[in-house]
Amino acid sequence: MYREGQATAIQRADYSAPAYWIDTVDLCFDLDPAKTRVLNRMFLRRNPEVPAQPLKLDGDELNLARVLVNGQGTSFKIEGTQLVLDNLPDAFELEIFTTCCPAKNTKLMGLYVSNDSFFTQCEAEGFRRITYFLDRPDVMASYSVTLRADKAKYPVLLSNGNLVAHGPLEDGRHFAKWVDPHRKPCYLFALVAGQLVAREQRILSRAGKEHLLQVYVRAGDLDKTEHAMNSLMHAVAWDEARFGLALDLERFMIVATSDFNMGAMENKGLNIFNTKYVLANQATATDTDYSNIESVVGHEYFHNWTGDRVTCRDWFQLSLKEGLTVFRDQEFSQDLAGEASARAVKRIEDVRLLRTAQFPEDAGPMAHPVRPDSYIEINNFYTVTVYEKGAEVVRMMQTLVGRAGFARGLTLYFERHDGHAVTCDDFAQAIADANPGSALATLLPQFKRWYSQAGTPRLHASGTYDAQARTYTLAVSQSCPPTPGQPPKEPFVIPMGVGLLGQDGQELPLQLAGEAAPVPGQRTLVITQATETLTFVGVDAEPVPSILRGFTAPVVLEFDYSDAQLLTLLAHDSDPFNRWEAGQRLALRRAIKSIAATAYPAGATALDDAYIEAMRSVLRHPLLDAAFKELVLTLPSETYIAEQLDVVDPQRIHAVREAMRAQLAHALADDWQWAYETHRDSGAYRPDPVSSGRRALAGMALANLCLVAQGSGPSASSGQASVWPGKAYQRFKDAGNMTDRLNALSALVSSGHALAAQALPRFHALFKDDALVLDKWFALQAGAPDRDGNVLPAVRQLMKHPDFTLRNPNRARSLIFSYCSANPGGFHRADAAGYVFWSERVMELDGFNPQVAARLARALDRWTKLAEPYRSAAREAIVRVAAKPDLSNDVREVVSRALA
Ligand code: 0A1
Ligand code: ZN
């Protein structure tokens, strides 16, 4: 067994069924911030399929007061963190009495206090911080829970399931008893107690059943719950309509807390959410917030079936519920967006996240398969690979069996596994078995390599046109780079959406050699071999291939497109994803060329007329949606550009991208002005895709116009340009919604205009009582484009601001993560000061919240790619963190992998 300091790596191959089952759990809590008493009465029975052995219950930071077996005192041992009982009957009642201290729970795992209320977080292994238990997802039990607390301080007492009794107790205390009708693993347990108010909504299911939906928040926040409630109602209706999955509870509750390590949690019937993904009104939330709320509310609700009704056998199977549920929330948002073009915008956004966050993970020291083989700390594996790549794997299954076939597969999955804890194999098998004869069913063992092989496959394609034979041949090959512990890779099953465009941009019918007749429009071909040749016949002139349409597989497509071909795709491709992709390729190519150029400052004229004219055509296009235009006109991020290079000089990338941004701003100055004027007013605020798209494009235009005013080109000197910062400031003051207000503020900050110094304090004064808006204020400053190293001193100064605290994860993310993980130009400093700052914060956070610290530790994952002097300095900083003697397993796993 592999040992890492104190910690032992858990291996997927070592899975064995539990030695005992827990049938019922009866919990009684006396809630007190300093000392909460937990009485846990369980019925257990030996698992006859496993050799007889002692019962080992997990615990963490608990004070044990009493253990009774069938009402009698018993001998027990404490081995490390486990409570060990031997010589047990085959079936017995076990009573355990413990206490814990929620007020001192800074890890926010288990039972903790936030704003004078109690909350729990049990996934993945937090329940053991509440009571001794078999804290593993394959042990499913029936729960009844009694909560007792001071009535004035904690008027609302919530747990999973149905409220069966409540009433007063002595000394101003009261109680509530909850019974969950569904068996569940302990990671889905939840309780909440505090001064909360609820927005309520009664709904009827298709079958005519009534349900109560509730969104609980602090008293002042009720006016910010309408969108979350609407999103929940949409989610309930969508799951019934698309997959026939109805709400199985009389009552479904969402509770918001401002102290939360992650986004939200799908506890059965009692979802607990980060306030960020609940609270919204037009004055305080942006369009992005609105859309995030919709997808996170959907995500947690969809877990009710994919995660709660059918759960994971062990934590290696995490993507069973997460990949599938992300896929479901992506589909939900697309279906709600409606129009094909709005669906495409959502798809592009999802792919952009995958490529900027997951592709680097898959190429770095933390690379792991969608179903990992081992871990030291499971909390480190709630990753973009498990979530977003996992969702792509599920999406490929749908592509291979079709939308209806996939819905059939899901139905079979629930028929087979409802109420059980299963594996990714069980899921894939159900989808394949419901679709006999499909490519998925035929290729299932090979397809499942997506679960076992890490790394991003590269799909290389080249095209040859034979005018005489009227054929177009695509030679396709695939490979996958080595990842830690996985040197060679076997070929994947890669669904590849393909279309061919004529020189005039018209879609050509497709006929493969050997086929009887052409098929109009695009089709999905399935690549399975290391190399393959696809020959299209009846092709009258050399076509422009549109490959991997809709991003049908999570791969890097290499095709040596000419600029002319990319311009044709950008102008004409009927597939909006590839249309956007063509624009990205054109920009990327120019960025890379400029980065490699020897002249400095780099990128002064990175963009040529052809590119600029193409962007102008998109911007002025009479038919394209504003949201799509905004995506096309956004240059590839610095992180994405860095991933394309073998050796990364972050300052050079930053300089080139900034120069490209400025060039685009100047060259299209009149067009930006037109775009701003024609999109700035979207009528009464509604966060729908069309009006959000208009606001996004207007915001982008304003940012560009401010950049022009700050710059030195011919358009800057004209009096016309210099009015824009003033207009932006006015807009910032007058805006009727947060999207427009923040966009105007951001235009001033990112152009570096002096008015930013007036706008920022004004913004703070306006929103000083709204934590989520203050997060935006911190984030904007920490993420500002770096000018002569000005961001780090600003961040250090902001750490001293009375509103800053590292203890609140949202606030820590808004300042520290925005700087270290989302501002490469500011963070990667030649003087290493960014890395020093990073190491200080990782170690500081690790002292009280290792989970959040380990996330921050990932900011230097890609250090080996850095050019000198960054590389050595980054290594030094990581070594400094690794040398901390009392480092958590969470951070230790990340830094030791980085140094391996
Ligand atoms: N299952 C949740 C994510 C989650 C995981 C761990 C947590 O611990 C702090 C919290 C939430 C989801 O996928 O939404
Ligand atoms: Zn989830």
C-alpha cells in the first residue's frame, strides 16, 4: 500500500462490501453552538456475504460519551479515528452518544454554525463529524431525526423528509421530528436550524400529486428568492417531461447559507445552497448569476434521481452521479434557452469551461480518469474531470444512441437500480442494453475507456481532394498523451460530427464510399481505430470540412486549416459551434505567432485586416444573435492560449493578448459604438437569453470604447473617443440592473481609466451590506488586467479591508482565487511575489479549511510548463508549502503530486 506521510491512498480495486448494514438510524440533536449533543440509535445487522469481523465506525473530532449494545454497556476500542466493536450479535441495536462543537467547525464539514444558524455538509465524509457511522455511500438506511433547540434563536428546525411532530419543550426550547421515507446514504443527511424565512409554492405533478416547494433564506433576503423558486419549478416540470422522473417527496426544500465550501448540496429533500446560487434580484445579480442559479438549482434537483434514488457504490464512482447530473443540468438549460442559437451559446460556454479548466487538469499533475483509480483525499476529486468531462462522456452516449434512446436507457437504469448504490459500469450497461445494435452497445468495452483513461485525446485529421475521382478523403488518427501512472493509451470511441461546405459556403450532401446514396446535411461518424480513412464520393470541388461539429467529443482536433478555410467556416458554417471555433482558431493562430515573434512589445500588430474584417462582419451581422457575437468577439483566454504552448511565458501571453484586445478595440471603434448604441437598452429587465445577450454585447462594446479612449491610436486622440469613460461612469451610476452597472464599472477598471478610482468606492458604498455584491467588488479588482505589477499590491491592500475575511469561502474566492487562479498576467510575476503570496495564503487557509486551501493549491498545477524565471520560482513556492509540517492531507496530496 502506498503511503504519503500520514495518509494512505485508497485504491478503487480494494473495494469490498461493508461488514455490517445499518437498517435504521434514529438521531436526536440537542443543538448548542458550543456543545451539541447527538444521540444516535441504530439497528445494524451483519452482512452475511462478508467474513465475520469487528464493526469499525468512522468518527472525526467527536467527543464520545456512551456506547450501548442492545441497551447494555459494552467494551470498545478507539483505533485512530475509528470506534471498534467486537463480539457483536448478528443483529443488534447500537446507541452512541457524542458531543461536538459546531461553533468551532471552521472546515464547514459536518455540523457548523454560520450567521447564528446551524447547517450540515456531509458529502463526502462529513457525517463522521456528527456521529460515529459507517460513513460510505453503499450503506443506505432509513432516518428519523429529532431536533431540539432554543425556540427564539432557532425557530426553524429542518431535516430530510416529512415533518411528523413538533412542539414546545421546557426552558424556551422546542423540537421538531422529521422522518425521511426514502433510504439514503449518510452523505445525503442534512439538518438546518435558525432564524429563516421561506418563499413557498405549491405545485401539482402531472399525476395530480401536490408538493410543497420552499426556499429558505435570512429574513432580509426574501425578495431575492423568486428566480430560484422559478428555476426549481422549471426543473421539476422538465425532469417529468424529458425523462418521466417525478418529484418523490411531499416537500422539497432549498436553504441558503453564506458559508459554504462549494456551490450547493443535494441532501435528500433538503438541498443546502451557497447563497451565491440562490439570491438574485436585478439590482444585485448579473445575468451570469441568474443563469448560474438556474443551472445549479436544476443540478441539485436532478440529483434527487441521479444521485439520491440511485447513488454511488463508492467514491470512485462519483461521476456516476456528477457527470450524469451535469449533463442533465446542461440539457435543462439548453431546453429552457429554447431557440437553436441560444442552445448553441450554452453549448459553447460549456465547452469553453471544459477547455480552459478540464483540459489543463487532464494535462497536469492531478490528471485522473473520469473514474479515478486512487485518491488520498476524496474532496480533491470533486473536479472538472469528474464533473465536466464526465458530462461529456454521458453526452457521447446520448450522441451514439440518440435522444430517445438515451431516455430509454435512463428508464432502464432506474428499473434496474432504483434504491441501490451502483457503479459507472451499471450505468453504461443500462444505456447500451436499452439500445441493442447501437454503436454504444456494439463498442461498449472500448467506449468505457473514457472512464478509465485520463488525458485529452488528440484527433488529427487531414483532407485530400481528388478532382478526377471527385472524392474527398479525410485521414483521421487519434492519440492520447501519457498521464501520471498511465503511459500508453488505447484508442477511444470518438463520435465525430462532420459536414462539408462547398467553396460558396453551402452545405454539401455526404456520401461515403460504398454507400448507395448521399445523405443531406451533417452526420456523426464514429472513430474507433488509431488511424482511419473516410472517403466521401461525388464531391465536385474541394470542400471545406467542418469537423467535430457541436464538439461531439472532448478531444483536441488538429486540422491544418488555411486562413481562407477558417474564414469560410466563420462566415457560413451551419453549425454554430464550429462557426465560433473557426473565429477562435483564427485568433489563436495570430496570438501564437505573435508570442513567438522576437520583437517586443509583442503583438502590436498581431491582427491583420482579414481577421479584423471578419470580426467586423460578425459584429455587424444582421441575423446573428448578440450573445453569439459576444462569444465570437471574445479572444481566447490567456489560460487557453497557454495550454497550446510547450513553454509558457505568462507575461508575454498577457502582453500579446492585451495588444490584440487594444487593436480590436481601435480597429472596430465605429462598430463598437454602433453595437453599444443599438444594444444598450434591453427594455424592462429580464434575464432571458436574448436580453442577456444584448447586455453582454453592449458591455463588451463599452469596454472596447473605454479601451480606445485610454489607448494611443488615431481613434483615441479624436475627441469622440475620450467621451466614453465619462459615458461609462454615467452608465455605472444610472444602470437599472447589476449587469449593466458591473459591465460599466468593469469597462473603467479594465481600461485602467482614472474614473475607476471614483467608481469603485461609490460601488462599495452602495452595496456595503450585500455580501454577494461585495464579492464582485473584490473579484473585479483582483482580476483586473495587470499594469506594471499593480494588481498584487492592490490585493494585499484589499486583504486589510474591514470587509475582507479569509474565513468565508466566497470572500476568499473573490479576492484570493480571482487573483491566483484567474489573473495569470497579474499572478505570474518575474519577481515571484505572486507565488510567495499564493504560498502564504495556501498555508494560512490550510490552518482552518483544508478543502478550500487544496483548491487554491491547484493554482500552480501547470508550473512545469512555465519559462524561467517563473518555473524555478513556482517550484520553490510549492516546496515551501510541502515543507509545512502539519499540512492537511488535502493540500499534501496536491503539492506532492505537483512535485512528483
Ligand atoms: N454534490 C454536490 C457537490 C458538493 C460536494 C462536496 C461538498 O462538500 C463541501 C459540497 C457539495 C454537487 O454536485 O452539487
Ligand atoms: Zn452534483
